[in-house]
Amino acid sequence: MIEISVNGKGRKFEGDGDVPLLWYLRDELELTGTKFGCGMGLCGACTVHLNGEAVRSCVTTLSSAAGKKITTIEGLSPTGTHPCQVAWEKLNVAQCGYCQCGQIMQAAALLAKTPRPTAAQIDEAMDGNLCRCGTYTRIHAAILEASKAAGGVK
Amino acid sequence: MKCTFGTSFPAPENLPAGAAGGIQQSSTGGSFAGLAAAVYAKRDDLKVSIENVSVDRRGFLGTAFAAGAWVLGANILSGNADAAASWQPSVYLGFEPNGTVVITAHRSEMGTGSRTSLPLVVAEELDVDWTKVRVEQAIGDKRYGSQNTDGSCSVRDFVDAMHQAGATARFMLERAAAQKWNVPAGEVTLTNGVVLHAASKRRATLGELVSVAATLPVPKREELRFKPPSEYRYIGKQVAIVDQHKIVTGAAIFGQDMRRPGMLYASIERPPVYDSRLRSSDDSETLKVKGVRQTVQIPGFKQPHMFQQTGGVAVLADSTWAAMQGRKKLKLDWELNPEHVSYSSPAYKQEIFGSVHKPGKVVRNRGNFDGAFAGVSRKLEADYYAPMLAHAPMEPPAAVAEYKDGKVEVWAPVQDPQSVQQTVGAALGVKPEDVTCNVTLLGGGFGRKSKPDFVAEAALLSKATGKPVKVVFSREDDIRNDFYHAVAAMHMKGGIDAAGKLDSLLFRSAFPPIASTFQAGAEYGLDLETGMGLNEVLFDVPHMRSENGPAKNHVRIGWLRAVCHNFHAFALHSFMDELAQLNGTNYVDFFLKSLGPDRHVDLTKDGTKAWNNDKSVDEFPLDTGRLRHVLEECAARSGYAKYTNGKGRGIGIAAHRSFLSYIATAVEVHVDAKGGVTIPNVWTVADIGKVVMPDRVRAQFEGAAVFGTSLAMMGEITAEAGRIVQSNFHNYPVARMKESPRKIDVKIVDSKERHAGAGEPGVPVMAPAIAAAIFAATGKRVRELPIKRTKLV
């Protein structure tokens, strides 16, 4: 049995430890804000926080998540008031919106560690998150906006 | 007419008898002529008419409105008298008894913003508080008119109907208040959701008036008063898309997120080669995988394949992961199609260049190209190539279906729910009306989700298992089972006269056509394909010929954002840049000189006509003045003429008319010592006529710059032994943040012209502008896409 915490709630998983966290979140817990995009850790749509680190849940097995704290987009802020979410709305970042939860989770993890990122740090941190609609310039701007709004709060 | 791309491709019901769903063998060339006639049939000018519609609680509209709602249907009536009997409503506006305004979004939302922009127009004209309006997504129903979200046409084709729907409701609510208060109708006004009689200071909410308004006669269009644009509160202003908060909180539901109680998850192994059949299968190991319930064999398509399922073996399980694991254990023996198993991209490239090096089917002819070209002293010949592409929307296709008692309900991210009704209906042998198609949000579409093969699969599996079934495409399934953007070869010849102007032009292209999706074995492009950039060349060139060479399809061919404009614009504008160099000028000067005086180009003089997205040239002329203007303005904004090219830095530019819009884009590139390319700046000037939501239009052009960067720099699908080589983002990369333009400056031209199109026209200019910038930076001409295949230093 594998015990994990998802958005602050203790969960017990009895199945195969090789199952990727992504499918547990989506199919079992119905937390569908974590998206399926590639299954190989290439697109970032499935990004969640594992003990505060941004990881790709499609290539994170449940056994490797055992005993750890997982935060999904649904747990980032219950009311959507995380500085990234606010900035994303302010700058109208989303087009289709499918990749944006993963983008926001990646950006939130960056800002938690680096409250005042440089443009190069943003590029580096966001390199694993694809957006086929092409919202990158706004994502970039929204991260700077969130950084400003958060006022360097760690 | 019905369409599956803008107003262009035939919907199944317009096909020759028996072709729908591929149930019978495809018909002969004779009926293809009939099909083509349907495709090309000129649409009469649309007129809008509105009438009261009843809400059937159990069917049409019943899911969107509460009981007792008053619903107005805005109907699109064809000018054709025969069609008058079958008016097709295109949008619905309703008021619930409590006064809640409900606007139905009948087009699919895949990121362009049409789910917001069209309802917004209704709210504007009705004059209610937009934040209190509820937007409901329509199910598929032909009474809405075309729901086919494709061809950059949502606003273009429906904005008038939305204005009229709003204005009609406002008129009737004002009349209802006047009647109730016994005052002259002209003294009552509806403003910001409240009806007022100023003289007596009486006021009423919409909820108080709905029951009376619903009994009034529907006014004629001539009686309506439309808001002057100076009074707009929403149109032309900054408005967020309706789903924005749900998107950033993870609450937005896409097709991949749908579920039904008791649902099974399906992962499907499909034929590795086009049009192949399963010989035998062994699922014994699959059934041992924990969570796997059963397997189901899905029959393949019959030609023409249209949007039918490809066939294969589905593994059904309690979870997506279990279904995927079980699928890996299948042992399948395929009878591979002998005609397609030899398909290999390098050989095919030679084949289509062979095609364009011979005379092709003439699609436009003016003057005497051969004579003129022989006579000029300054001339150039060049070949261009653009590879096959996959759409790769971030959300791989997915669909949920629930079959019960001869009817089926589906939930899917689809661009055209009516096409789902047709396709699923044919697959199951039920009437289209017995297919209820709920449209989820689309995690990108780009044309892929116009083709509902994946919904047919889910429906077939639900029928076979008696349970709700969700079909999940993996990324590999998506890349290898696409309706591909065609590979294309272009052969160009051009001559320059003594005055430094384009004198003669031969433009020949060959590509496996979209036509082959509707007519097995078709080798020439439909008019809409050659109409996208091949015959519609706007230069004032005295001698020109456009030709289309034959090319066979070995995969399913579809349409991808901007379609044939992508490769045609790449060749034409790259060639213009090369000719400008030969002429000793730059692209802008040579282009403007060759464009000639401002005028409306008439292609009928050259033995052809403008496809023009099925719109008449009276409504949407081929206006060289607008093209000139965007190029001049883009050159000025980008500093094109003064830019210091060379030493790894360069600027390129291209101007192109597509989807009735006029776009110019300049691109600045930096090429480092290792040949790595970055794009610090893109400048786009877009004349797309009038605009409803400027921020969404800007977003479309920002996105197009990135999409165009992927297409130009890195996108390439190839085949080997009939199989698609690429499978996921490691070998089919799309642009990441670092590889994308750093800054994208979008200027929307302030225009009073008709709304044209925003979703696609930003893409075709990107590849030629990038290629020209790379030449300016390095001196290397890139005539083949993707650019990454050319060593730049």
C-alpha cells in the first residue's frame, strides 16, 4: 500500500506502484486539472508539485511519490488567488487553456524558489512546458507580473 | 450549403448516395463532379430572420434553458427561394423566467475565443450586463446552421445574426414594457439590463417582462434599431474569455476530462499503414493485465475514408493506464496495403518534384508566360519543398460515448458536432438525429478535431460493450493517426522586366490533396486547395500561369491551420525575395512595384475565379490597396528598410492575403556561430476588417507567429515503409518558449470593412519571413522546410 498526500488530504493506494501519478490523479481522484499531453515528460501539461518541486506526473510513479506531498492545480489555491493565477487572468494568457494548468504549476514552483526571476531563468524553468496555441510571450509576462504582485514574498 | 471547412468541404449529407460513412464503395468520377459542384456552389447572400422557438425540455435546447424560458431563434435564411422552407437557426438567445439571459454558443471553442466573442455581440446589442449572462454550449443540431468551426469564419459568418438576435430581443422587451405601462413604445428604452420609461420614471427588470415579450410578434429587420458603434460597451473593448477562471483553476472540462458512470477506458491499436486490414489477433496476454476487461475488434473504413474510423483492436479497461498496458500485449497480424506499404518520404519527394517539373493542370493563365519568360534577360527558377505536418493539439483526441436503445450520446472536443452526428450515425447505422453530440472545450484543434474518427470509435465500442466508453488517444496515436497537412513541392519561374517589375511568373505545385479524403485516389487539389495561394496571386504581372500537378495520397490528408496557404505562401514569397535580390532591391520595393496600382483583382479575366473562402468578390474583393497598406505599415513599424543585415542578424518580411484578411509580418532572426536560430522580434500588421474582441485577435496573431515558427523551423512528419516515423514531441518537436519569438508586436488596422478572419491568416507569412531573415543574416537561401534541416553556418 502506498500512502501519499494530495492537496493536503491523506490517500491510500492499493494498486501497482508502477502506475503513473497522472492516471491516479485523473482517473481515480478525478482531479482532471492535471492534463495528459504526451506521457513521456516532454510537454509539461501534467505538471504537479511533489514536496514543492515541479514534476511531470506522467513519468512519476506512485511508488516514487510514496510518503510525499502532492499539490495539483486544484490545491494550488482553492479560490484561484495564487499570484500566478491572478496574473494569468490579468494578462488573458490562455487561448485553448489545455496546457495552462501545467504552465501555472511550473511557474508557481519557480517563483517559490526564485521570487524575482530573470528572463533567462524564466526561459529555463519553462522550457519543458509546451503551448501549441503559442501563448509564450504572455506566459513570460505573467510570470514577471506575478513576481511583482507577490512582492518578493517567499 | 453545408461544409466541413469554413464553407468549403462537403458534409456527408451532400455527398453522392452511399458515400456517407463509406458504407458503400465510392462513386465514380461522374458523381464526383456532382460533389465538386456542391463544394463550389456559390452561397447566396445570407439574410437573417428571427422567430419564436419553443423549448423542448427533453431535446433540442432542453439542456441549456430552464422550463418556461423564452427563446428567440436567429435564423439564417438563404436568399434561395427553395431553401426558404428549411430555415436554419444559427444562434439562440433565451431568457429564463427569472430574467437570466442565456446565450447559446453554437461554435466550438478551441482557443480562438469565439465562444465568448459571438455571445458578446448578442449581449452588446441587447444591452445587458455581460457579466450576468450565462453562456451555454450548444449540442450538434443542424437547426443552428453551420457549427463547423473552421476556416476562420465564426465571426465573419455569424456576427450579423448575433447583432440581429440581440436587437430583436431588445425591441420586443421594450415593446412589452410599453404595452404593460400603456405608453408609446418609442419612449421606452432597455439599457444595461433594465427597461425604463423616463417620463414616468417607471422601470422593469427583464424577468418581469419576459412573459409578455414572448407573446409579441417578432419585428422585421427594418424595424430594428442597432446600436451605433460609439455606444459599444463590449465590442472593441477588453473582455476576458468566459472560461478563463475555470482554465486557471483546473476546473475547465476538455474532452480528455469527460467521464460517465460505469465508463470503460479504451486504448486502440490501429493499422500501421494506411488502408490496411487486420488478418488475425491474439489478445490472450492482454486479458491477463490487471484492470483489462475485454478487447473489441473495430472494422476499418471503406473508401472514401472521410472521417471514418481506421479500424483496429481496442483494449477496454477500468483505467486509461490499464488499457494502455493491455494494448502493449496485443499480438496483431496486419495485411498491409501493398500500394501504401512502400510509401517513403525521400522517394515521394522525388515523385512530387517529378510532378511539378512537368506541365500540370492549369488553374490560372494570363498573357503568354512561355514567350515572355524566354524573352527576358533577368530570370530565375527555383524549387521549394514543405514536408508533411501533424496538428499535435496539446489535447490528444478523446471521446466518450454512451449507446442505449438505438441512440447514442457523445461528449467530445470536436470542431463540428454535426459532422459527428453524420459520421457516428453512419458508423452505427442510426439516424444523425439519434446522435446527441455534446461539445466540450477543445484543447487545441487546428483542423484535427474537424475529423471525428475518434468519436466514431467510442460510439462503436459503447455499442459493442453496452457500456459508456472513453477513447483516449495517446500522443503516439495522435501523431501516427492524423489527417496530415500535405507534403508539397513547388516549382517557380520568374522574369523581371527592364523597369524592375515582375514580368512573368510560373507557379506550379503538387501535393496529395484533401480531395483524396472525399474521393479515393483523387490526385488534384480541389478549387479550395488551389484557391489557397496558387491561383490567387495579386501581382500586376502581365504573364503568369499557375498549375497543379498530380500527387497520390498514402496517408489520410486533412487541413491544418491555414492549409495550402502555408506551402504556397512559403514558395511565392521566398521566390519574391530571391527575385528582389536579383533585381538589386528588397522584397518590399519589388513587391510594391509588382503589385501595381490599388485595385480589385479580377481572376475571371485569367480563366479562373477566386475561391475566396466561398465568399463573393463583391463582398470580399481581392483588394491590392489593403495588401499594400499592411506591407508598408509593417515595413515602417519593423524598421525593415534601415535594418543592418549580416553577421548573424537579419530581417525578413512577407505580405499575404488569406481567409479574406491582409497580413504582413516581419521577423528578426539571430543566427549564432553554431547555426542556432533565435527570434527576438516579430511585427505583424493585420487588416482583418472589423473586430469584435481586439485582445483575442492579437492573441491569434501572437499564436500564429509561434505556430508558424514551429512549421518553419522544425515541423516534419515523414513516412518509411508506409509507417509514420515520428511519434511524440521528442521527434516531432513544436516550438518551446526559447525557440519562439521573444516579442510579438501586433497592430490591428482600424477598418470599417467586413469582418474577415483571424485564426489562420497569421500563419502563412511566417515561413517566408523567417527564411528571408535567415538569408539576410547568413546569405543562405532556405528552399526546403523545416529550416533545421539546412546547415546555416
